[in-house]
Amino acid sequence: MRPSSTAPTIEQVLRRPIPEHIAIIMDGNGRWAQRRGLPRLMGHRAGRRAVREVVEGCVALGVKVLTLYTFSLENWERTPREVMGLMRILEQVLREEREELKKNNVQLRTIGHVERLPERSQNILNDTRRYLEPNDGLTLVLALSYGGRAEIVDAARRLVMADRKKKIPLARIDDDLFRRQLDTNGLPDPDLLIRTSGELRVSNFLLWQLAYAEFWVTDTLWPDFRRKHLYQAVHDFQDRSRRFGRAN
């Protein structure tokens, strides 16, 4: 659904139930840079402010989980220069924002094949996660080297390995058991998916978890996304009737 024309205030948004888990496909960095005659990496750097805006906005709203589609498995197919540039931006953001994240009581979690990241990136991720571990507020989940299909395949492999060890009865293999094999084990499914740049697809993101999420799409490119857009998305979400397949 496209956003409404008038952005609500945070006071208006807080009057109604807030989504527990928001997931965001941060799209449009390259187009933002291209329109300005800048290198693509400048668009990714410009997206840093938007990340801070949504994190602080989610903290203000009392959202429990925020998942950001940061780097997909398909992104490894980009040029080595762009990939390394993205890793350096990730490292810089983690180093320079950790104090702000600490102050906002944010904890950090990752999903995806993080072991494929450069060793330096992994070390900075682990250091930041440990630094924020005492926090008990918003859980910020970074989907890194992540793909929804790969996650489901990995979950199936874990289930097969568990069956070899424990001989799991067929009747015990249900949604709940399978869910516990996913990277997002222990987290609620997203209530709201936000996608920037106007594209109408999920791009291999949280394929299992988005089964009953509400989608909200804006033409705004990610570097231009601000807290007002987040509040508009949540406000529009609050107007939805979530029936989960039921008649009423």
C-alpha cells in the first residue's frame, strides 16, 4: 500500500497498538546516487542517516524487533570493489554508532551466512554484539549475507541432522519445530514489512516469516527515508484489519 499524504505525529501513532516486529528492505541507494551523478557507494553512505532515523524511531515507539535487510546473498555478485566498499561502510557504522546504540538500549543480532563476511567485518560485528549484550531494549537484527530460500534450506538440513541423532517422530515435525531451526528462532514474525524505492517484491527476504506481515511500500529512496515515513507506515498499519485467514 502506498503512504498517505499527511504524516501523523508520534503522539497519534502511540494511541494505538504498535507492531512488535518491523522488517525493512532498504532499497534505492544506487538510484539515489545515480540521480545525483555520484558513485553508487555514496548512496550507501547516505543511507546511514536513514538507519539511525528508523532505529531511534522504533525505540521511541517501543517496537521490540527491527530487522534490516543489509546485505543479501545475491549482493556477493556485485563488483568486488562495491562489495568491499559495502563491508567498509558496515564496519564504520558499527564502530561509530555503537555508543548511540548503547545509549538507546539497543541489542544487536545477525541472521544469514555471516561467516562469508571478511574476518575484520566479523570481528567488528562480534565486538559490537558483545558490547550491546547487556541491553534489553530494541533488538536490531541485521540480515547479512542473507537469503530467505537459503535460510529455509539450512533449516531443513538442521532438521535432518537432528532426526539422525534423535529419530524425531514424523508427527512432531510441525510449524513450531521447523520455526526453531530458522535463523530468527526466538523472535516474533514481522508484523509490518516496509520497502523503499517503490519496488513491489520481497527479494528473497524472510520468506517464511513474512507469511502474515502487512506490506507498506513508499517511492521514497532509502537515503531519504526519515522518522516521519516510519510513523506513517505504522499509522497505516494500524488501520489494517489483520484476520490471519479468518473470516472476522
